[in-house]
Amino acid sequence: MENPIDVPRLPRKRRSLAQELVTVLSEQIRDGLLKRGDKLPTESAIMEAHGVSRTVVREAISRLQAAGQVETRHGIGTFVLDTPSPSGFRIDPATVVTLRDVLAILELRISLEVESAGLAAQRRSDEQLAAMRAALDALNESAAHASDAVASDFAFHLEIALSTGNRYFTDIMTHLGTSIIPRTRLNSARLAHDDHQHYMDRLSREHEEIYEAIARQDSDAARAAMRLHLTNSRERLRQAHEEAQAQG
């Protein structure tokens, strides 16, 4: 049977509807409502059950695939795999507490996301580009609220990883989670000796340059824009770190 499990429709929040759907389906897998080997309902059934578009359903399935929770067999359907072990690789956000920790995360991101941006420029679909645009729009709207901005910031970078078509980029980004965004642990604007709005405006320009390069499918420009964005973040924080050490 492919009847969708009876669950409440997803709330219409500014948060990504795809992520809301991922959360619901993940909980069903964890709670045993969807078991290993079970076939997920059809796209149309999930759309009707949760009141979302086909694009949202496909994006959610892509994220579940990246997390190793489901497997799509072309022409057959999408099936539940083993629930991922909680002992798998991840960076615990609770351990990202100092400037040194954040700088180390930024170094990792540079090595990962520069190539991710280049591949995304080559391989992204129109739907994936639209998802990046939606994440940036949400980020711009929520700039005054740090927690909302962090979620939208991460969503933008995750959409780029998804657009590579390489599940391992997405898998690593998903495991890193929002701990990769410095504002979750540090007041980056204060450390950079910048007012909040000016800081967010500068980040917005950097994000727009990444988006525009991916939109015109210019891989070299996408890599350069991502490198500039992450290097600027690293250098702003490195300078603050050095000043803090000098004062200490």
C-alpha cells in the first residue's frame, strides 16, 4: 500500500518547507512508522498529505538520500534504509565555542565548499537555482533575527551542496549542520568591529556574487566567489582572534 501515513499538514513557515518535510519523514522512520525496506508513498501522495509542491517533495527526498535514510531505485520507487547510527561522523555544535574552533571550521569549509560551488554551477537545475534564490530571499528578510538568519544562511550553502549531484558533499554539509555558521557561536559583527546591518549587507553581497555565478553556470567565478566569501569570514575572525590574544 502506498497510502500516506496520516499526519498533520506542514505549517507554512518561512523555514524551508523541504526541511519541515524531512523532519516529519525522519521522525516516521525513527519511530518505526516507516521501516527498513518500506516503500515511501508516491510523490503525489506525499504532496496531498502535506500540502506541498512536487519540488518540495523531491528536495526533501534528496536530503533524506544524502543522510542515508532512503534509497531511490529508478523506475521502482524510494525505499527506507537502516536508520543512521547516532555514532556516525558529526561535529557537535557544543564543541564549537571559541574563535579558534570557528577558524578551524572555516578552513574545512573552504576546502569543501569552493569545489562544491564550482560543481553546482555546472550541474544545478532550474529548480535548484530557484531554491538557492528562496534561501537568499529568506536570509535577507530575516537579517535582523540572528537565529532565523543562521538557518537561511545554512539552507543556501546546503542547496549548493545538493546541486553538485554528489551525495557526499550534501552528507558532509548535513552532518556539519548549522555549527558551520559562525554567528551561531559568536557575535561576528562585534568581533569584526562592524555594526550588524553593515555586516549583514556585506555578507549579502558575497552571497549574491556566489548565486549569480552559479546562475550563469560560470564554474570558475563560482569557485572564486565562494573562496572570497569564506576567506573574508576567516580573515575577519582571525584579526579579531589576534586582537583578543594581544589584549589578553
